[in-house]
Amino acid sequence: MLPKMVILLALSIVQLALSSPQECLSKQQVAQTIRQVQKLLSAHEASQLQSLRNFKKQLTVLQGSILKHGARRNESCPLPPAPPNGRRLGKKVALGHEVHFVCDPGFRLMGSETRTCLENRTWSGQAPSCKNVNDCTSNPCANGGTCVDGIQSYSCQCARGWSGSTCQLPLYSDVDECHVFQSSRHTRICLHECVNLPGSYQCICPEGYRFQADQNTCNDVDECADNQHNCSRGQTCVNIYGGFRCVRPECPKAHLNTTYVKTSPFQCERSPCPMDSRACQKAAHSVSFHYLSLPSNRSVPRVLFKMSTSRFVGDSLRFAILGGNGQGKLMVQRSDQHAGELVLTRPVVGPTTLEAELEMSEFAHKVLLGKHIFKITVFVSQYEF
Ligand SMILES: *[C@@H]1O[C@H](CO)[C@@H](O)[C@H](O)[C@H]1NC(C)=O
Ligand SMILES: *[C@@H]1O[C@H](CO)[C@@H](O)[C@H](O)[C@H]1NC(C)=O
Ligand SMILES: *[C@@H]1O[C@H](CO)[C@@H](O)[C@H](O)[C@H]1NC(C)=O
Ligand SMILES: *[C@@H]1O[C@H](CO)[C@@H](O)[C@H](O)[C@H]1NC(C)=O
Ligand SMILES: *[C@@H]1O[C@H](CO)[C@@H](O)[C@H](O)[C@H]1NC(C)=O
Ligand SMILES: [Ca+2]
Ligand SMILES: [Ca+2]
């Protein structure tokens, strides 16, 4: 209000001075008036400046008190730490602001990628962490190498005989011993299977055998002794080359007044005969069971089994093959006065089973004293060992 009025007044004085020559104000008078107005304006300018300064001061005080008020309420969240192997983006921690997280190369972020400062001065979401990415998942190491995970990398620990970053290079040019030697019967280096290795080879045995390195042989596993068999109760385990069998010897059925009783797992004895039963008296006194194991294609002739009588009272023994499937392959002969033997006369290629029923008769002065039956089973294995 005041400045406008002053300016209007000043202008009207000047106008008066210039537009009314008749009034005839002297030049001196006009100059004086202008000086007075200038003075008035300067005074006014000073007071204006003063009031502006006061106004600015008040604003500064107001601002300070507002900041103090904000600090008291402290509307910010504590700055969350950056995860190991990662970084935090953003420093503004006031209410409603966001911070972001990124992981270093080779790491994957777990948890919240972005977190917001909430009303209750906590951050939304879960604290992030940076997990090392497993670089071994693609199994990059060849030829049995072991992969070791690194950061954005992996390394291979190579098996013997291999090198290169993924174990792809043979250390030396290898000889395939299996190819060179194993094909011929005379030069073969493994009893069974040969596996070529860089710089060496390995012999493998079939199931049921154990490789014995110092002798380069395949030894049969004794499943019966090692209790690796599945024979049921009442059966007896018989170890054979490359496996085992479960057997249950049965005594001959009662027949023509003749009965047998089991006296041991592999032996039957004739029960006492009824009076006047000639059939019973002619029958064998005892029956015994014998299980033999033989590798395939054994050289012949070969004695498989020896028989003698323990209660020898007579003066001679006679042997006979009564039955079985060993015709042309098995033979029985006297070996001395008190013993006989079963002989394999032809090579037998397994796997197969030979059976023979042998009768041993005992005489005194050409009179039959008694008979014994040997029931013999020969398990011939698949392999020549
Ligand atoms: C607000 O709170 C945070 C964490 O509680 C603290 O670091 C900061 O100093 C406080 N600010 C003020 C002005 O008190
Ligand atoms: C803060 O508030 C959020 C939701 O607004 C809630 O999920 C969280 O549990 C609160 N934190 C605390 C410590 O109260
Ligand atoms: C015993 O095991 C052999 C294999 O080792 C199997 O062929 C046979 O059927 C088994 N017998 C029984 C009675 O479980
Ligand atoms: C069986 O024994 C009876 C006497 O107990 C006898 O009469 C009979 O002839 C015998 N049978 C044979 C086949 O020996
Ligand atoms: C059996 O062995 C002989 C030499 O001992 C051999 O010539 C023959 O080929 C073998 N038979 C089989 C079927 O392996
Ligand atoms: Ca080799
Ligand atoms: Ca065995």
C-alpha cells in the first residue's frame, strides 16, 4: 500500500512540474522536489530490506524447528548391511524409500532383491544372501575326474593317466593290453575279462569269484562259509565254483520190507530187517550222498572220488555204476584191495551237473557180506576256474 502511494505522489509532482509552464515553477524548485522523493524512496527501500531480512530469519527458524521435529520422530530405518559377496544399491533410509541388492558374478541372490523402509522402521522382506553357484552341476570332468567348485569356475582333479582342464587328455599314448594279449589263449593276461586302462589294464572276475591280484586269479567265493547263501532250513549249502547250491538229501523210500533212517545230513542206514525178508537182506546197508564241484573243461583222466569201507571184514570189494547221467564220462575202478575210485574220462564243459549212483559190494569167500550205495553229484561250473 505504502510504496504505491509514494510512487504515485512522486510522479504527480514531476508531471505537475513539466506540464504546467504557466504555473512557472522554477527549475530549482523541481530539483528540490525530486531530491525529496529520492530520499523518501531510499528510506523506504531500507525498511523493505529490513522486513525481508526478518521474514527470511523467521523462515530459517521455522525450518530448523521442523527438522528438529523430524529428527525426534526419526522416520528412517537403520541402513541394512550388504550381503557377503554382494552390494547394496541406494543410501536413502527414510520411510518409504527402497534399497536394492545385487550379488557379485558367480553368486546367486537368495532372499529379497528390494527392501522398503516400513512405518515401524523395519525393512520389508528377508535379508538377502549371495550363494555361490555350483559350477560342477554339469559334471564337466571327463574320464573319472573329480570336480571342485570355485567362484564362477571349477577345477578338475583327474584320475590316474589323464590330464587337461577337463581330464580329456591321456597322459601318455596307451597300449591296449587287452586287445593285444587277451584275444589269444596262449597270451591271455586275464583269466576272465580284461579292461583297458590308461597306462595299465585290469582283470575282472565273474560274479561269485574274487580277484586275487598277487596271483592274477579268480578265486571262488565260499558263500556257504561266508553265510551269503539263501538256503532254507532243512537244506544244506554246498559251495561250488562260481556259486553255491542248496541240497536236501532224501533216504530211499520204504520198499519190500526195507526202510532207511537218516543218521546224518548226508547218510542213511538200513533199519533192521524183518525175519525171513530176503529182499531186505539183499538191499544196501547204507546210502551216502556226495556233492563235488568241478571247473569246466578239466583235463582227463581225473579221479573225482575215492571209496573204501571203514568196517572192512571181507576179502574183496566190487564196484558198479548203477545209474546216473555220466555214461561215457565216468568210470569206476579198483584202486587197491580195499578201495575204489570214480574217474572222469572225458572233459565236461559246464555249466552242467553229472550224477552217478555207485554200488560197493563186500565179499568174504565169494559170499556177499553187504552193500553200500554212493550217490554222487558233480556240479560243473561255467568257467574253467
Ligand atoms: C535415527 O535412527 C537411526 C537408527 O536407529 C540412527 O542411526 C540415526 O542416528 C537416528 N537419527 C537421528 C537424527 O537421531
Ligand atoms: C513391521 O511391519 C510389517 C508390516 O507392516 C510387519 O510385517 C513386521 O512384522 C513389522 N515388524 C516389527 C518388528 O514389528
Ligand atoms: C536264492 O538266490 C538265488 C540267486 O542268488 C535265486 O536265483 C534263488 O531263487 C534264491 N532262492 C530262494 C529260495 O530265495
Ligand atoms: C516181508 O516180510 C514178511 C515177514 O515180516 C515176509 O513174510 C515177506 O515175504 C517179506 N516180503 C518180501 C518182499 O521180502
Ligand atoms: C577245452 O580245453 C581244450 C584244451 O584244454 C580246448 O582246446 C578247448 O577249446 C576247450 N573247450 C572249451 C569249450 O572251452
Ligand atoms: Ca592300457
Ligand atoms: Ca562258491
